[in-house]
Amino acid sequence: MDAPSEFRNRKSGKRRSKKGAKPQLYEDTSMQPPTSQYGAPPGQGLRKLLRGIINENSQEGYDPSAYGGQPGPGQFPGAQYLNDPMANMAMQYGQSLAGQGTEFVHKNIEKYVSTSRMKYYFAVDTTYVLKKLGMLCFPFTHSDWSIKFNQDQPVAPRDDINAPDLYIPSMAFVTYILIAGVVLGTYNKFTPEQLGVQTSSALVWLILELFILNMSLYIMNLKTDLKYLDIVAYCGYKFVGMIVSLLAGMIFQSTGYYGTLLWFSITIAFFLVQTLRVKILSHPEDSNYSGGSKRSLYLILSISLLQPVMMWWLTGYIMFAK
């Protein structure tokens, strides 16, 4: 090859090198992690070491989620707080306080209301409830008003229809409030505030009756078997007649209301006279029995005649709330 051709080849090669890629004189390691002398990236060994420590702690019962991390697999959210010693201590302290509060409440309630006595007044069954309701509606067909005893203790209401109970009065009271709300709703007078006023007024009158009758027994110095829970039961039986009177008034207007109210006024008065006569006039061994019997009779008549007045008072303004 002559000199001019060689010069042309060199010139064309220079042109191609300018147009092509620039020749790489060293290896580009900017996109690769630097390796240590052991052949691994510098941070990889530390990560393996930390991973091994975490695995060992997890086998020993350590839970990283208890320190603010995410709950592990199979754990529900908030499980980390159950493993916190402070949370466990607070939970135990709260349980001890709750136990002490429950014990305190039971002790104070037992001073005023005996739990065993309350169980006695609610020892009823379906047969007793049906018979008692029938006796409240038609007491004239009942002849034996005596109360049965078992070793100087009265028999449970489910075994003695003449025994007082608190199941019927409590259920009748709740039903009376609901029926009163229905009657007020038919007159477009129902409001939650009105229902609350009705409930509170019925409770206040019941407590007032209990207070007056207990004070009367104390002032008259009468020896009776009548307890304050018996008075609550006997005064609560009037709610049965009040329910029927409200329903009759809602269906048959004022004629049905007054007719039903008159009937149940007579039945509740007769029922209480026959029942309280056994409870109050049962101590003939008293030295002043003749005078005590008169006072007892006056008290029985007062209680019996007070119930129809309370029935009319607690139902009349509901029926005529138009």
C-alpha cells in the first residue's frame, strides 16, 4: 500500500472514531455498590447481623411490634399493648379497683335491701302470674286470703297466690309508661320529655305513698307483719288496672275509660282490704288490741281508698291531654 492510501485510511479511521462511541479507558463502577475486602457490599454484613439478632429475639419471645412497630403475622392490631408491662400493670390495677367497688356497692345495698328478700319477691312462675292477674281483676271469687308459712317463713309467691310479689308491679309499671306514650301519641302530644315526666311523677307518687304508710305504721305503733317491700308490692298492683283503663279509654273513649276505672277501683280496694286485714290484724295477743284494731282498720281503709284516687290522678290527665 502506497503512502497516500495509508494516509487516507488513517484519516477515515479518525472520522469514524469521532462519529462512533468514545473508547472506555477504565471500568465504570458508579452504578455498582462498592465491595469490601470480603467480596460483599459494606452494609450487607451489618444487615445480616441485625437480622440474625432479631430472629434470635423473636424465638425468645421478643415482639418488635410491642415497641411501636407493625404487628407481626397472625397478630391483631393493638396486640403490642397487651405485651407492654405497663399496660398489664394498669389493667391489673383497674381490675382490683373494680372488684373493690363492686364489693363496696354490695355491702351498702345489703344494709338497706336484702338480696335474699328481693329474690323472694321475684320467685314467681307463669301459673302464679296468670292466677294473680285473674285475682286482681276478679277478687270477689277468691275466698281464702290467708298466707302460708314454712317454719315461720312465708312461702314463695309461686307456691302461694296470696303472697305479695314485685314482678307484677314492676312489669305493670313499665307497661303503664309505654301505654301512656302510645295514648299521648294518638293525641299528637307525645315527646320524650313528656314520657320522662310521666315516669318520674309515677315514681315520686309511689315513693310518697311508701313514706306516708311507713310513717303511719310508726306513729300508730301497730304490730304487723307488713314490711316496706310488701307496701311497694300492694301499691304497685294498681298499675294493672291503670293499664286496662288507658287501653279501654283509647278504644272506647271516655265511656270505656270511666267504666273500666270504676271497676278496677272497686276491685283494688276490695283486694287490699282482704289482704291487709290478714297482714295488719293478726296480733290479738296485744294488750291494747281493741284500740289497736280500730287504728289498724282505719289504716287499712285509708290505704285501700287511696289507690283509686291515685289511679285516677295518674291516668286522667293522660286521657284528656287533648
